[in-house]
Amino acid sequence: MKNSIIAILMLFCGNSFACEGEAQFTAMIVKNENCVVQLDEFSHFRQHVFCPLAQSEVENLGVHLTERQCEVARVGTGLSGVLFIVDGQIFLD
């Protein structure tokens, strides 16, 4: 009974928890400008169930890379991982 109540509460309150968008992806780097990459040719994109990040947001905003990630990010190569958005900027985990 206790588990049922918890499950129901999570279902109804899932969107009320503070969360940022998140998604798993695999795509091609088509542009790298100042460590912000533009992605295209997504072969995999799966949004988080409770905190979704839309593919259109990724395509429009680009992905901010760390210095280390930027060193290996080359146009024409694939990139995959988990994306998350914070304060309107998307990052690769």
C-alpha cells in the first residue's frame, strides 16, 4: 500500500520537482565555434521522462563543451552522451 501511494504521488507531482531538461543522444558535429557545437543527423535521441530536453532545443541552442571535450570535438565526427540544460545553455555530461 505504501509503495502504491508513493507511486501515485510521484506520478502527480513529477513535474512539480525542480529539474532541468535532460536527454541521451548520438549525433554528428556539423559546426564547432568557440567550443559550442551544432549537432545534426541524430541517430539516437531520448528525452528524460520527468525532465525532458527537446531535440529542437539542442539544434537551436548548440551544446557548450568543456575545454577538454572541445579538444577532441571535430566537425564531421560523432558525439554521444547525456545532455542537460542549465540557465538556457546546454552542456554535455
